[in-house]
Amino acid sequence: MLTEINFDGLIGPSHNFAGLSPGNLAATRNAGATAFPRKAALEGIAKMRANLALGLTQGVLMPLARPDHVWLARLATDYMSAAPHLQAQALSASAMWAANAATVSPAPDTADGRCHLSPANLVTMPHRSHEWPGTLAQLRLAFADPAFIVHEAVPAPFGDEGAANHMRLCDGHGASGVEIFVYGVSGGPFPARQHREASAAVARAHGLDPARTLFVQQSEEAIAAGAFHNDVVAVANERVLFAHEKAFADREGFYAALRALLPQVEIVEVPEAEVSLADAISSYLFNAQLVSPPDGVMTLIAPEEARANPSVRAYMKGLIAGNGPIRRVGIVDVRQSMANGGGPACLRLRVVADPATIDPRFLVDAEKLDRIAAVVEAHWPEEIAHDAIGDPALIARIESARAALLETLDLVELTYT
């Protein structure tokens, strides 16, 4: 039976604040601060536990091998010899944001009736541009069943950021849907990371029906304000689109096209007058998980920062008190991820599939999360100061921590990816 599975990226032992992502205001603001990898990973595990408590099916993706020695070798250097900026780029734990792992088209939407996944190339940012080979290896292991096709990444220079710029609307996860690819053209001082050419290539590879596929431009104002991905200003679930008034370049044209394809769509638009674009981005109101638990109460899983913002808190209170489709708000603490620019939605990749077709090593229950947490508590560094990333002892600990995790979960074949 098809169901939506949230695959969270486990925050890796190399989590640090290097400020590598222009346009991501939180990441650049916290550049040079001391990071707490153990706390970060435990926060992510607690979020997964909360999802299980709601009755959701939960998966996990492993941290990638860091430092990335293969990438450094292609640059004709090694970690200890590399310049500090290359060390930081090779050590980045940004693969924890699984919304950038891939774009996923469920079987009901594709011509061959199989679920298609395309890893994102992430070429806009050097520290992320070398993630996709490791992600591809992991996806091909987790989704090796014939029910899936896992493609290679779209080639450079066409930037693809994965599910963070992709939405799917449908009348139930198992029904045929409308797939929406959100691309950027310009973001003023910041780069537009998702290229229309990449979105079109993914849609073709996945065998999507052109008549039920939309390509929508993100507003330049939103990108310039710090919405480096669409999921910072919009999120969709089943037939509900939850978006900021300034999310899209041509909102009325997009809404009209969407209603023509899915007349039952419910658009919940947040007015600028109630929640400013700046407040929406700083609080990550939209970088939340919008989910359908088994009890039928559509739930927005938002970060603590949303509750702490007065205008956002007031909006969320009115949202669940009204007659709209979003009837519950859950709050999670992912402050370490938020400080590096990724909220609850960034941390997960949504895959609609039959759980029986997925490698069970990538699915979790409470007992497996206990085992993962034990490894994190025993092996993850407690803190990483920015000036410590050249310490050989730290690098050895980071690598041994990931090795311990893979051994615990019987995933040692991922050791070098």
C-alpha cells in the first residue's frame, strides 16, 4: 500500500558553522560560531520520534563520508594540506538537509508506474556540489526494489536543488498528482539556485505527463529576502498549498493553472500584512512539515522559532482555530539545524511508496532510534569550534563516529560514500 514516508537526514558528526551558503541568512549570520554536533543529531532524532508518535512512517538517511577525500583528491590536495576554505567545504554536513537529496515522483504520476528519484546536483554551492555521488549510492541501496528507478543527477551547469523546489498536490498520496517545479531566474544579491532547465530535465526523466506538470517561477523578491529555496516560503500536502503571498512571481497565474488541473485544491495563502516576508523567512513558518497523520488531522510541524515570533505565533493560532484544512500545529526543537539554515522541512525527503519495497535498514521505529541515539551520544563530538576543523584528532573522531553508526545499522557498504 502506498504511503508517504519521511526520510530524515541524520545530522552528521562534522556539523559546524562555516557560513558557506550565500543567500541563506541564518547560515551566514552564524558563520564562525561553535556548533554542537551531538546536540544537533539528538534534536533530529527527537523530531523523528515525534513523527512516529503522530503515526507517520519514518525513514532515515545516513551522513555522507566527511571529509570528502575523493573530492579533495580531484582538486589535487588532501585534507591537512588544503586551504581552510576547502577544508570547510570538504567537511560540510549539509547532506543532513534531505529535502535537497533528490526530487521524487511517485508511481501514480509516472508513465511506467514506478517511483522515480533524481539526486540533486547542488552545483550552485561548492560545499554541496560534491554530495550527489554519495547520495546516489545511498538512494540506490535504499530503493533497489524494481518499484523504483534512481537516476543520475542532471549535469552541470544546470542547478538542481531537489525536493526543496518541488511540490506535489493530489487528492490523496496514492492518487495521481500535479507536480510543481519551482525555479528561480534572479535573486538580486543572491543566486537563484534552481534552474528551469534542470527542472524540465527531471520531469522528462521521470516520465511525467506534461499536461499535469507545472513550472513556476519563484519571486525574485523572495530569493533576495533569503528564501534560497521554495520550501522557505511554500509547502504542499495532498490537496493543500500553504504559501506566502510573495512566494511566486505570478501567483495569480499559478493559482489559476493549479485550480484548472486540481479543482479541489485548497490554497492557504498568508498575507504580507499578517506575516511579513522577513518574519516568514526568519521563523521558517513554511519550512515546516505539512503532514496527514492517520487520525486525519492535517498537521503543520513547525520549529520553535515560529512560535517565538509574535506575528507568526498569532497567525498559527488563528490558522488552527479557523475552518481551514490545517487543524493542528506541532512544535519541534531543531535549533542547531536552524542556526545553519535548515528547518523541519529541510531535514526530510518525502517518498510515497509501499514501505515493503524499501530496504528495511533505512526505516526506523522507536527501538532503532534508541540504537542510533546511543551511537550519537557515544561518538559524536560534543562541539566543534570553527578554528578546530584542521585538528587531525577531530577529523579522526568524525570518521570513526560515522563508521560506528554504519556498523550498528549494518550499512558498512556505505563507508566510502
